[in-house]
Amino acid sequence: MEKKLRRMPAPGKNQGEGKTAVSLLSILKILLAMYMVTGIMLLILSAMLYKMQLSESVVSIGIVLIYVISGLLGGFLSGKVMKRKRFIWGMAMGACYFLILALGSIVFQKGINMEMSRFVTTLVLCTASGMIGGMAS
């Protein structure tokens, strides 16, 4: 019977030490891409609102679509980068996206300024769209 030799990590280095930093940097890059897409799409929506005088319901639908498209993008990119457990990474990216949105809203509006059902619905939309994007990658 053959013995399998295991490679020992170099002294002073933990296994996978470099991978955590790369993963964190990748996550931050993906979040940046998600927010850049969000910003561009919000600018387009605001221009449409200015030019076409859209109703409040159309603007609300547009905002939801922006959340979903950004979540899909983040999930897709994270699935491509992480290669394993893509749907979980997509969900995580969607949840991170939502948490940053929620924290920004709380800080700038000095509290949550919407009913809890809409808050939870937005969380589900961001997380689910991230998961679907991860599965599609």
C-alpha cells in the first residue's frame, strides 16, 4: 500500500492564508460593481422621471427592477469568481447589498422610514436575485 504524502505549509504560514484576502477583495469589487450599476440605473430612472413625469408606481417598479438587476449581477459575478457553492455566494452578495442599502438608509434618514413588510420584501428580492444570479453563473 502506498502512503500519501501531505504537504505541510511553510513555517509561519497558515493554509489558505492568501485566499481570504483575495476573497474579501473580490467581494468588495463585486459590491462596488453592483453599486455602480445601481447608480447608473438610478440616474437613468431620474432622467426618465424628469423628462416623462412618471407616476410614483412606475418609479417604484423601476427601483425594484434596479434592485433585482443589481442582485443578479452581483450573484453572477460572485458565482464566476468563487466557482463553488455559487448560489450561496450569490445569496450572500444580495444580502450584503441589502444590508449596505439599509444601513445607508438608516444613517441618512435617521431610522427606517418604511413599513416592515416592504423592508422584508426588499431583503427577499435582493437575496433571491443574488441567488439566481449565482446559479446562472
